[in-house]
Amino acid sequence: MGFLENPQGASVIAGNRKEASTAKASIKIDPRKRIQTVRVNQSSPYHLSDEQIEFFDENGYLILRGWIPQPLLSRLQEAGQGWIERGWTQFESKSEHTSKARWDADWAFAEREGNTVMWRVNYLHDKGFAASLELLGSPQMLAVAESLCGKNFVPTYESMVFKQEGDGKEVVWHQDAIHPRNYRIFNLDVYLDSSRDGAGALLVVPKSQTTRQEFCDLADEFGWAVPDAVVVEMEPGDVLLHDVMVAHGSPATHGAALRRTLYYEFRPIEQILNEGPWERDWIDKRIRLVPLALRAFERQFPDDAGFDWNISENLRPHIGSDDAAELRIAHTVHTESAFCSAGDVIPGKVPKQP
């Protein structure tokens, strides 16, 4: 069972903290931006409490310890290894069997210090392991989505981001997506491996989610010692909820162990209908994943209580017979992100980062 993370219990970046009067750059906070409050019937142990929701809204993140049950976690860890192995198999034969468009959408590789490393897998549900769909259909996932987005939530992304053993590449300070903040948009991050301070743990800047941040200035001024940043140490089965606009990143490490994290993004359907970036047809395709996921969870865990899906009837999808088609949805439009990488002058429109 999870609990509200005490901010005093998290590690705080220290040593290079600068007084506000001398710093040229600082985290911007806009107290006027308030997310619309969503009230739901908290009918399961996995719905968030009012206290947890308040902490999330105030700080832009929330930790849920031991949230994923061991049987499901074990299946996800096995699937994670399988996705990596499948990616390397595809990499070795991509010139013969994989189109460039499909390849670029599904697998991410990079050249680092003369070696090819794999660091991301997208569209998890069509890659040979049912565990990703079982996770989506679990009450541990969907009750949280309903708590933050209301009953008309939609799963908009799913991916696994990881660092191979010995791959210590930094993930620069960034915000996943910039939006008007009329609704909650968040990522639910499931940790498959330990993530510790000094070994690739994520850094989060509480309260930074209220407006766009100037990451180039912050990086120049503070490096990784941004005032008030916290180190988020996680263990397998822990879950991190993070607002897509909260500032986060992780510094470079050397010789670290394998670290895999699953990212599932959720948004209210109302947000997409009012603000984009997708059309109603895209929403209809994505919400078809929910009943498929509920079935997958029930098949694998028939003795566990499932999630009672309360979507508005006018939005409830009619499932087709082609599961393969339902499980793959092309993302033709991405929400703008903001982060600073080498060579950036003015952050612009870029693909989403975790």
C-alpha cells in the first residue's frame, strides 16, 4: 500500500544553494494558476486521499511506496527485459525488416562514447508481453487516474525509459509538456529497479510546475544544485506521480546498474477536447485500450478485485475485434516540451521526454 511522501524525508540538494538576492536565475512560481478540482467517489484503497491530492497539486509530484503488487511487478520486470532483448534483435535486422518510420517510433538508440546504447521503448502493448496492458488495467493505475483526472480519463502515452548497466548519460532539466494548466496532466512512473542518490536517481524541483521554466539559465547558474530540488530515491514497485510541467532531470553517473522505469501519461478527455492536441477520433481509439486492459488484468489476476470503470456513457467505446489494431495508436501530434540540451539557444518544440 502506498503513502504520502513526507517532503522532509526526501534528500535535499545542498552545498551549492544560493541566496535569492545573489542568484541570476531562479525557479518561477505562478501562484495564480490553479488546476480545476476533480471530485470522485473514493471507492477503493487505490484512490488518492484528499491529503495526497493536495500534496501533488502543491508540489507537482507524489511518491506511492510499494504500490505495485509483487506478482504484477515480477511480470513487468520480465517484460522489461524482453522488450530490451527484442529491441536489440530488431536493431540487428532493422535494415531488412523494419521501416524507418516504425523503427523511429518504437525504439530509441544513441551513440555514447563510441558505443550504441538503447534507452527507450514506445508503444509497449504490442511488443509480445501482456504485462503492460495488465498494469494499465489494474486498480493501482486506474484509481489514481480517476483521482486526478476524473472519471473521463484517457491514457495518452506508454513507454519504458531506461539506462543500461554502465550507461550514465544525464537527463537534462526539463518539463515534459507545456499547457495552460486548466486540467491535471500527469505521468505515472513505475520503477522496475532501484534508483538511488548518486546512481541515477531523479531530481525534482517542487512547485516548479506552475509555469514554464528557463532551463538554460538555471543550468548555467546552478548546474544540478537548483535550490530546493529533491532527490527521489525509489525501489522496485514504487510509483512516482509527476505533473508534466514539474522540472526534473538526473545527473550523469558512472558504472551504475540497470534502471528501468515505465511511464504512463493520463489526461482528462475534457482537456483534449478543449485544448488539443488530438482530435476526437484519436481519443476514441485511445480509450479503447481501457476495456482491453481491464480484460487483461482480470485474465491474469482473476482473484483480485478489479477497477469499476465509470466513464460517461456517451464516451464509452465499442470495442472492435482486431486487438492488434486497438493496441497500436500512432501519435501524430505531441504537446510542446521545454528543456535545455547542448546547443540550445531558445527551447522550442521538441519530442516529449520522461
